[in-house]
Amino acid sequence: MVKNVLLISTLLAATGCAGLKSQGDAWSKVQTTAIGTPQSIGTGSAGCLQGAESLTPDGPGFHVMRISRRRFYGHPALIQALREISAEAYQAKLGTLLIGDLSQPRGGPSNSNHVSHQSGLNVDLWIQQAEDFAQTGVTPTGLSLDARENFYARSVLFSDRLELNPSFWSDKKTELLKKIASRKDLDRVLVSPAIKKFFCERFNSPENISWMSKIRPWYGHDDHFHLTFKCPENDLLCVPPKPVVQDNACDATLEWWWSEEARQVKEAPAEKPSVTLPERCNEVLSDITAQH
């Protein structure tokens, strides 16, 4: 089973696209978007973004966190999806969403070990919502820009075991994740194995396969959901991820996460891989030198 996990890690962290080698932190220094028809190029872990749109710091039903990181850019299709998800959650009284990383202005590799989010179709949603800060005296509309730099996403698991802590979960979070996974434009959402197990205990039935199959367990997702959206129609340079298996994923592959073997593996490889970007990314980044 560990071979399967490491294979998934490789698929998430690298790609076989030929062309330009990653140029260190050059992508993280660029301050402007690449002009042109919006295009998601390559994959989420080896790609770039043309014609990006920025997500405003606030909107109906959402706040963007860690704004100083400048990772609030995405393909217009992603921005539209986030606005729809946030508005629907707000209208359904499911909470005010806190949005983490999208992509950099032109996508590409970041200067951290966050190896995905490169093509403008990935986003992290904090499981914790604005309303969860009420005990600190901060209202959903009172999250200042400074506050957003200092708050941190909180794990929803017990600190000593891989199990969902009901004190940090709610029916609203269950309904929100279900609504997100049911979107036709969503490819998959990565969650903690404990969250996936929670859903398997409640929704493991044939009629739920279409959306349950999109909820996949992965390391390090005990405080946020990682959403990957499908390649937009007519984005011919966008490389879709390996298709998810159409099953509820509530079998032995899920139980593996609680095995002795899994405890020995502990976490996905942390070393930032050396990836090769699509040749088109050379043009997307080409004028960065003139700007800096």
C-alpha cells in the first residue's frame, strides 16, 4: 500500500512536461499578471498562469487570509467558483469562508515547500470559519488585514490521534464539504483521512459515489480543504490530473492510514522536487527581468 501512496505523491508533486526548468524564486517575485487570454498551463504542481484574475480581500461570504503572501490570483474560472461557493454558503448560513492560498500572479513555483497551486486552479479553504473566531471577540466582519496575518488555521483533529474532534466540527462543515464536492467543475478535494472516514461512516452508499469519490485523504489536511478544479473548457495547454477512481474510497486504502506502516511513513515527502515546466511558461515569465 505504501507504494500506492508514494505514487500519488509523485503525481501530485511532479510532471513529465518538457521545457523550462523551475527558476528558483523568480515566480514569487513577479507582481503583475501575464496579459492575454486566460490560460491554465501545465499542471497544478508544474505549470503557470496567463490572464489571471485576483480575488478581492473580502466578498459576500468570504475573507482572504495572509494577504501579504500575494497568492490570491487564479484562473477566472476558479475566481468565479469561489464567489459562487462563498455566496451559497453565506445564503445557506453555513459560515463565512476563510480563503488561503490560490496562486501567484503568474502561477508557477513558489519559494516555499507548497509545491502545488501553480496553474491557477487550486485553492485552500480553511476548515475554520470566521464565525469560529467569535470566542476571541472578532466578528466575521471584523477580521482586519493585520489580524489575518496572525490568525492560523486550526486542526480539527484530536492532538494525539488521527480522529476528528467533534468540538471543532459541525453539521455545517459537513454540509459545506458535501456541497463543494458535488460541484461538476471540481476535480477533487483533499482532506485529512479522519475527515474522509467521518464521511464514509455517514455517506458510504452507491447514490453518493459521484461526489464521495472526489473527497480524497491526504497528509497535512487537518486544518484546510485543498480544492482542485477541472481544466477550463478550451484551455488546451492545461494538463488535467490523473482521474479519480469512481468509488466511495471507503475501503482498505482508507484503513491503511491507521496502519503501522502508515505511522512509519508519517507524512508525504517534504523535499521540494525539481520540476520541469511547460515551454509556454517561458513566455509567461519572460518580462519579469524588465520589471525588477
